Amino acid sequence: MKDWRDIILKEFSPRVNKLTLVADPHGFLQEEKIIEKLITLGYELLWFEEPISFRYLYEARFRSRWDQGEDVYLIVVLKEEDFNILPFDLLQIGRKLSFHLSDIFSGLDYTVVAHLDRSDFDKLYVAVNNYRPSNLGENATKDFILRHVFEIVPELIKTPSDLIKILLRKHYIRKHTPRIFDEYLIEYLRKNKIFKEWPLEIIIPDRGSFFTFLQERWPIFLAHISDYEIVRENFTYYGLKIPGPIELPFDHPEIRVYIDNLFLEGILEPVYFSVSDTLTKKWFHFGIISSEQENISARINKLFERLENNLPCEDVSFKSWFSFAKQYAELVFLTVQDGMNKYLERLNNFRKRIDKVFISWMLKRFQSLSNLPGLVMVHHIPRFLAHKISENSDLKIALIVIDGLSLDQWLVIKNELQKQEPSWSFEEEVLFAWVPTITSVSRQAIFSGNPPWYFSENINSTQKEYLLWEQFWDSYGFKPIGQSKYEKGQVTYIKSAERNFEGVKNLIENPKLRILGLIINKVDEIMHGMKLGIAGMHNQIREWVKENFLLELLKNLWNNGFSIYISSDHGNIEAYGCGNPREGVLAEERGQRMRIFRNFRICQRIKENFSGSIEWPSIGLPDSYCVLIAPDRQAFVNKGERIVCHGGITIEEVIVPFVKVFKR
């Protein structure tokens, strides 16, 4: 077969077995295209992770429909091989299937293959079919995968330029390499005396450390090529944080091709250089600050060129949109800065192109996306954190949810924090919010660790959010803590943390506390009073960060041993009024970007009066929860009124930051 997925999919005939039980320890059914195909075949998928939540959803959404005579075809997926963990009534009626790596990747050590992401399987399947490996051991399998999946041939890395070229390709495209392959590569390179002093254990696995390694040596390179200063071999003379060689071959032809992009995309920061006039017409001028305005303009033009030529299409993986969203946020962040108004028309025109493709993608792919396990959507955050604790039983975790923070506005916060405290570092990822992108839906999904249908009774309010947070962690054996400094318990939740910093500090210092959920409402409050658009949002968020609350909060958490994560429940956009629907008391909720109804007919009737509005399918929502989203970048307010709001399905509203914060 040309595609490994066909080996899995051939076991699923359309609409034959109403209940199929699948033992899937290697996560084949977690792959995006397989999920999409199964949905096309008429199946719904449900993962068995926690018995109580599973039973609730199974009874409410599937068993009840079978009892009413509906044709519903369900696949229950286990992440292990033992079917006996399932309820007995399912075992009695369900067809059983099992899938293993040996079914697909013969000839390899399966304990090694198991470390790969499902997105790596395409390349590996082609390589296995082309080269037909036979009974490879552990190291031979690692070597095979390094070559054919990650395109790294260890014996060809003979010089510093060879290594930097490989790491630039790996870290620039954010290609994750599982730790066992990094360790294999490090072990191999340690045999070469050339790399004896190199910090391989730091720069090979860690993207941030690698680019810090380059950043620290960039001004040394400039000094050397300009004959401004003789490079000293004394490591401490330059105050470098990352050890290793002082000089790097930035001018090597295969390294130079990356340099302008690294600076233009903000991965590396250009530096002031006292003799820069002699260097400004050279290939490396992007890494030198001649004037801040010129530097920002150059970055904006380069980002426009790249993004306009690489706008994802409707059939791409969610990962393509994740990558695009990060660069697009950087473009927005730069374009709304002072003096960059000349780019706003181009940005607005580009947004129209983005919206057309992204909204079409959302309508087509969001259902399969919402079925993906792993860290893809905001409700996956608690299980991700629980997994971190399972790996380190002493870990303390703080989750800070900044309500309403868009990805470009996170860059404002990051920029100001690094000015205040340059030692702060950030591992930045992104996630999909739930639709509609409102607090009662998406933020409750974060704190419950579940899709919105699990809290359908409370979906219009956040009053029981703290109970959802406590219930999630109670299922992992962690009990809630009260407000007393030394009261027993390990989990707590604080709303509007910025209004009670002394109380927050008191809890942070509690030696019993292990898991802390914090909500910061400031950005959402700024948004709902904003009349000056996205530029006004950036300015007010910047001024808020300068007040030092967030910095002091992070310091307190760090000093008390917490691993710190920052996320958001939804973003926001600048919109213009298209008029108010006249639905009277018929709407359950009257958001500015959307309306929610309990009756589909009413929703459709209102839609007829607003051309281009979108009736959102009830994906992951209660069955009677009907969402109407305002057309284009408009809002259900007085015609022509300019506001900043949220609730829709633009890329700014849907893709939100998820950031690990730490000090180097």
C-alpha cells in the first residue's frame, strides 16, 4: 500500500458496526487524516481516558441515541492493549480491533519507532518500503530514522559548519526530534574531537538555547570581520551564558542563507555596532541596527513576502496553520507599531485572503481537529500538565490564563517582560480555542480539561469554573486547598489575580500547594472598553505590563519552585458594526461577534438578515446550542461602530498562545 493509513482504514467499512473497540497503544487513530477519513465514513470517535467522564458522554451522546433507534456508529479508542479496562456492557456488544507498529513498520525496533510523532510516519513508511530493513537493532533503527525521517546523516557532520547547518534546519523549521534520537546524535558526535568543547547536550535538543548560543556570538563575529577587535579566547571575557567555541562560521555559504530570516523574523535580535556604517551594505546588514525604523520596515516587508507566498490551503494539517499563525502574529505586532501606518492597508487586504481560506478550513476540518488527543486544543492543557507531573512527582505547576489575549498581544507582553528582566525565556507554542471563542465556552474548557458538552449545564456562566478545575485534579488524586496559608490541600484556583496580589502571594508561599490556576482579566477589560482598535490594545497592554504586576507574579512563582505556563481562552479582532439582530428574548447570549440560540430555526431566520453570517455547526457543544457568527470582520453592533471583540472564527480569535516561562 502507498499510504500506511490504508492498513488501518481497510478495517473500517462504512456504517457496518455500531460499536467498534480499538486498542491503539501507538496512537494511529490520533492522526489527523485518519480521524477525518473515519468521520467521512460515518463514524464518531470517543477516547477512553477517565471512566466517569467517559460513562457520562457515552450515555448522553451515544447510548441514548441508540435507544431511540438512531443509526450512530461509534469507535471507542483505548490508549493501551487491555480491553478489560472497558465497561462490561461495551465488551459484550463491541467489535474488537488492535493495531500495532509491527503491522506497518516491519524490520525496525518498535520501542524506538514508538517515540516518533504520527506526522513522521509518512516518511518512515516510504523509507521502509524503499529499503526493506531487516531485524534492525535499537541503534541501527535510530540511525535509519535519523537519516530517512529527519535527514540527518551523522557521519557527514565533520566540521562546525556542518553541525550548525543541521541545527539551523532542525530548529528553524521547529522540527521536533524525540530525545532518544538527539541523545544518539550527541553520543556519535562526542567521538569527534572537534566537538569536544561544544555544548551539544544543550544546543541539539533545545531550540531556545541554540539561538541564544548564536545570538551571543553574533557581535563577536561582527567585531572579527570588521577588524574592530581581535577575538579573545577567554570565554568569561564576553560574559557568555552558553559555553562552547567563541567564534562561529556565520559566513559559511550554507549558513548565510538563514541569517537574514533569523533576524527579520525576530528569532535573533540585531545589535548596535559602533562601526556599522562600514558593514551596512554587506550580506549581514540585517543583523545590525542602523535605525530602528529601518529595521522594523525591513522585517515587515520580508514577512509580507513570505506569508503572502505561503498562505496555507484548505487541505493542510493544523500544524501548517500553527506555523503560519506565529509568523502572522509577528507581522501584526510590527505593523501596528508607531510609524508603520503605511503598511496597514496592505495588512487589511491580506487579512481578507487569510479569512477566506482559514474560515473555509475551520468549517471543513474543525470537527476532526476537536477529536485529536494530545496538545492541540485548549482543553488539552490540564492533561498535558498532569502528564508533566506524572513524569516528575515533585513538580509544582502554575497555569496563568490571560483572558482574551491574542497571539500578537502576547508578543507585546513578551517584549516588555524581556526588557524588564532579560533572563526570562519562553518556549512558545499555540493551541486552538473552542468555538464560539467566548469565555464561558473556551475558558471553562481549559479549566475542566474537557470539550464544552461536558459542562453543558453551566455553558453560559463561569461561576462553577473553580469546581471544574478541582474535579479534574481530584481525578488525579489532588485535593483542593482553601484560602488559609497553611490549610491542607494541593490545588487551588484564583480569579482576577491582579486585584488581590497579596492574597496570591500568600497562596504561592503555601508549602502544600502543587497546582495553581490563575485568571488575569486585565486584557479582556481593556478590550471591552477599547475604541482605538488593535494599535490601542497593544499600547494599553504595554503600559499594563510596565506596571510590573505580571513580572512580580512570575518572580514569586519562580522563586517558590513553580513551573509556569501562560495561555489564553480566545483572541480578539478589530471589527465594525453590521447592525443589531432583532431577536428580542430569543437569544441565549448576545455577544458582539456572535449570537447563541436554543432553536435552529430562529438562528436560520436571523441569518437571513445578515448576508455572509455563518451558522456554526455544534461541534463539541450541547446539541441545542446554535451559534450564529457575524459576517466577515463585523460585529452585531450599530452599523459602522468600531470595536475590539471576540467570538468568531478568524485566525486571531481562534489560535492562542501556550507558553512555558522560565529563567536561564
